[in-house]
Amino acid sequence: MTQGQIMTIFQEGMLLAMKLAAPILVASIAIGLVIAIFQAATQIHEQTLTFVPKVLIISLLLLLLGSWMMTLFSEFIHRLFALILTL
């Protein structure tokens, strides 16, 4: 296995990690920003006000996108094991 192949595997792994994490992180940041604006406007500074909506949104996203995420991850793992078998 050459250094170029190893770098390609790491690059694909990092890109996959970003693809899998991006929807959850973007939704979490967006809901946090909306709630922060609401808290600043109403001067309600309750800690659970940010936690509960984030958990609900992240849970909903995982239910909706979980199969897509698992498909991407399993395809990557299958390619990785196929590459290991060729060694």
C-alpha cells in the first residue's frame, strides 16, 4: 500500500465524517441561535430552554437521516475492508 492510497483513505474518512456530522451540527447551531435571540429579546435566561429543543431536533434528524448516514458509513467500511483484502 502506497502513501498516496493511505492519504486517499484518510481523505475519504474525513470527508465522510464531515458529511455525517454537518446536518446535526448545522441544525444544532441554527436552533441555538434562534433560541439565543429569543432569550435576548425576552430576557428569559433558562438553561433548559436551549437544551430541550436541541435534543428534540437532533433526535428528529437522526430518525430522518439515520438510514442515509448508516448507508454512507457502511459503504465506506465495505470499501475499506475490500481494500484490506487486496493487501
